[in-house]
Amino acid sequence: MCENQELQDPLMLANEVYQHIAANVQKRYTSAPTLEMRKTLPFWVRCFKESVLYRSTELTSTAIDLFRRDALVSAAIIMRSLIETTALFNRLYEYCNVIVKKGTLDVPYDRNAQEFIRVLRKLSLGTTDKSVEKYLKNNIEPFQVNGMVKCLNTRFGFNAFSLYTDLCQIAHPNYRGCMNSFTNWNQQKNCVEFIRDYRHMKESAAWFQNGLALILNIVENLEIEIEELLPKFAKICEEYEKRQKDKGNEQNK
């Protein structure tokens, strides 16, 4: 988390948190996992979690750079994607947390395990791209992002959906994303000026930059929370796998 927030501007806050997150991302897993290990849920969750963090840090670095260059439209487009990524990260944490709270993957007919696998596949493999069918065998419909963004409001007490809606208006080439962003009527000269410095959009720039810092705090919190959760989650999965093997051995006798 950032320190002395009242003394820093939003981009400094965002960059500080970005540096914390970027310093902790994994380059690789040090032990070469076996094929059997790669099939386990904890390994799958960890790989997805690191992919989310890599995406988040790349988007953040780009957004900060664009804000500093006064490229507000481009920064808004990148931020919109960052919020979607954060919402996905939160959904991953929520489902892992449900398993940890239940303390088991065992329910009648293994529905608990099957539901978690379905959600994890939807989060990590969801796509509408038909060209990847040969890799994924059956395309999986992704989650609808609006519902996931709204969940950030409830959990973190920050109106992420309102910010997301504003960013969408800038991201699209409609009034706010085009004419309102790049033109300004100069009454004294009786002409339209085409501008890049966003002096006429100071409130939007401040709202977006403050939002960036808040979203990055959420990403950092999620990274800490899921790291604390994963050992418990892994233990539950190991116990479940052991019971499944024991059942298989009993049936084969």
C-alpha cells in the first residue's frame, strides 16, 4: 500500500504501487513441474494469477506513461482494460475463497469441484475467437465483464463501475471520445481549436488518475490476499485428490 497518500499526486501513488507489484511477479516456477502437477488446480490457479499480474503491470506502466504525456484518450482506453482485468482477478479470488471457507471440494457427485473447474476454465480460457478451437477443443464463453466490475463496488467500497462507465465513453469514438476530447471552441478568436493538452478536461483527467491509483491498490490487495489463501486452497485440493484416488483404488479391488 502507498504511504503518505495525502502528500503525493495520483500518478506518483499509482507508480509506487505498480513498482511493488512488478517487483513481486514471478519469472518462472523454480521446480520443473511434472505432467501430473500441471493438471492440478493449485498449479492452474497460480499460472492464471501470474498472467493476470503480468497483464496488470503492463497496462499500468503504459497508462502512467500516457497520462504523463497528456494522452488522455489512450490512457482511458488502457485504464478501462485494467479495470476489466482487476475485476477478473477479484472473481478468481472470490471463487478460491469459497472453496477455502467450505474447507473441502467434496460435495455430492463432486459438484463443488466440477463447478470450480468450470469457473476457472471460463475465467482463464474464455474466448469468442473461433480460430483457437484447435487448441482449446471447445470454445468457452467468457464472463460478462459488467457484472464482475460491479462486484468491485461491493467488495472494496469504491465506485469502480461508475469509473468504468466513464472510461467506456472515452474509449469509444463517440462525442466524449472524439469531438469533446480533441476540439475546443475559442470564443475570442471565433474558431474551433484542435488540442492535445486536455486543459478543458481537467476534472476528467483528475478523476481517471485518482481512479488509477485506487484500482492499483485493489490489485495489490488482491495479490496479497490470494497469496495468503493459496496454501490453504492447495491443501484442500491435495486432500480431495487423495480421496479421489482412494475411491478409485477401492472400486478397482
